[in-house]
Amino acid sequence: MSRKQDLRVIKTERAIYSALVDLLKKKDLEKITVSELAERAEINKATFYLHYSDIYSLYQEALARHIKEIIGELGLLEKFSNDPEEFSRCLINDFFNPETLANDPFFKNTNQIYNRTLSYHICNAFTEQVISSQLLPNTRENLLKMEFFFTGIAFLRQNHTDEDNEVIIQILANAIRDLFGLDGEG
């Protein structure tokens, strides 16, 4: 029975996530109601509230999931350990590039206000991949280094223009080598 219940929870959360993404493609987050989301996910409102306290808590969880998907699609983990320059270039030019993300419903200008936790989600998603792959030992020091590294990237990307990208990429690649002892041979 518990496995069956777990599958129902998984299916329900998947349906809610899909409904949110579909609705975000059509409208801003602040205009989405629990009623329309529940209808699209083919659940009742009470079921929604069993899983989430409101649309905004759903959005934060969905944003974290979405970031994990993007990181997986970009193959960042392999680049991080094998080619710090390419990792940094991909991160700056593809992942943190507003033009690249313009068609992504999570990154529409009107939804940006809800993305204040973006660097947190990026750091957590990537750190989870690095630790689960055993690329780095799961130590408090490595976790703090990852947090330092990713908050630094977010700050640099938000506060500098594209003309600084090549310098930022080299700084990040060197930081990977210095902080994590990865020299592209891993």
C-alpha cells in the first residue's frame, strides 16, 4: 500500500508541476489561481493544499526542479571536473544568459521577482550532483566552497555586462582549480 501511495504522490506532483509550467507559458505567476491549476492538473483544490501551502511555495519547489533539469541537460557536471573553462563558459553564456532564458516561462521578466532564490537553487542542484557523483567528498568545507562559488557567480553575472564575460570565465575556471583541486584531468 505504501508503494501505491508513493506512486500517487509522485503522479500528483508531476501533474501539478506540468500544469504550472503550462500556465506559466500563458500568464504571469501572480495571475495563476489554485483553482485553475487544480483543474489543469485534474485534481481538486484540497489535494493541491495537501502538497503545497500556496502557488508561491509550489513555484519555489518547481523552480528548484526546473534548475536541476537544466543543469542535467547542459551536462555541467562532466564539464566541471574535466574542463573548467568550458564549464565556466557554458554557465556564463548559456545558463546565466538572459537572452538564452528569455523563452523559459520561469525566467520571464514578470516572474523574475520570484526568482530571488535562484542562486540558492542553482547551488543546491549542482552541489547535489557533485556530491552524489562522488566527484568531491561530502564535507562541510566542500559544501561551503560550493555555496561561495555559486553565489559569487550569481553576483558577477548580475552586476557585470557581457563585455566582462571572458574575464569572468577565466576567474571561474581558476577558482574551480584552486578551490576544488580540479585541473581538467578528472
